[in-house]
Amino acid sequence: MDADTVVTVGRQSMEVIMLLAAPILLSSLLVGLVIAMFQAATQINEMTLSFVPKLMVVAMVMLAAGPWMLRQITGFMLRLVENIPFLIG
């Protein structure tokens, strides 16, 4: 296995990681921004006010996008395992 193959597999794995993390992180970021604006407008500094809605949104995104995420990671691992003979030599 040469360096080009290692870089290609690493790049593909990073792409899959970013693809899987994006919906969760973006939804959490959006909810956090909305709550931060609400807290700034009302001057309420309660930690649970920002934590609980983020937790609920992340759980809902995981429930909604979970099957798609599982198909993505399973497909990547299947392709990786199928290409083992080509990667070795």
C-alpha cells in the first residue's frame, strides 16, 4: 500500500465524517444562535435554557437522519472492506 492510497482512503473517510457530522452540528449551531439572541434580548443567563433545547434538537436530528447516516457509514465501510485486496497489493 503506497502513500497515495493511504491519502485517498484518509480523504474519503474525512469526507464521510464531515457529511455525517454536518446535520447535527449545523442544527445545534442554529438553535444555539437563536437561544443566544433570545438570552441577549431578555438578559436571562440560564445555562439549562441553552442546553436542553440543543439536546432535544440533536436527538430529533439523530432520529430523523439516523437511517441515512447509518446507510452512509455502512456503505463506506462496505466499500472499504471490498477494496482490501486492491489496497494491499
